[in-house]
Amino acid sequence: MNTINTLLNKEEVQGLIPQKAPMVMIDSLLSSSEKRSVSSFQIKEENIFCDDNKLTESGLIENVAQTAAIRAGYMGMMKAKEEGNSSAGPILGYIAAVRNCIIHELPEVGTDIQTEIVVEHEVMSVSMINGKITSGDTLYLECEMKIFQKG
């Protein structure tokens, strides 16, 4: 069995994003740095963003936004650890704009997707990111997103 190393598992992810069940759209954080993060998510039939056995467009966009949220939460947690503070929690964020969004196809229930976000610019509390959702060689979505972070 092929195992993927993770930085954060599902339980840890849920402690660092503001969304709660049934809105959680990421299962684990695979990697994260100052400018890039990758999450994974297995699409389940009971997901509220599924319709006709596929993850909807809004589910894909929410998945990108939550990958940005887990990056912010993870970076906050790492900063808190450096400062000797053991507490870190979610950082609230809001999608301010989605641009150049191309949805190539909708992933089916049971698909394991990986979502990569790359931070292009950060000015005060606004981040401009590029997002991409894939599974293997299949590209599902690519977009630009502006996110306003509060806190």
C-alpha cells in the first residue's frame, strides 16, 4: 500500500480551519510553506457539495478556499510554536473574488483530489492565490482567488 506523508491529519485540520462538519472539504495537509500548500480530500457521497455523483463547482471552489485557510492556520501554528505559545486556532477568511476560473471537469464520488495553492501576493490582510485541483494526471480546476483574512 502506498502511503502519503501528511503534515496534519483530518482531526488536526479541523482544529485549524473555521469550517466545521458538514462543510469541511479537506482531509489532510500534505505540505505547506510560506508560498505553497497542498491538501488532499476524498469525495464522499454524503458530501453536501455533491450532486449527481459528482463534486459541484461550488464544492471545488470551497476546497481551494479551505486549502488557503489551512495554510494560514498552519503558518499561524508554526509561528506560535516559534514564539513558545502552544495555542493556535483557525484564522477567519473570506473569498473576496474568484477570477479566471476554469473547471475542466467535475470529479466523481470516491475520487481522491489534491489541491495546490500558491500565494502570488500578500498585502496586509489580503492574499492573492492561484489554485489547482488534480487527481493523478487529471486537472479538474484552476483559478485565481483573492482572500481577505480577519485576525
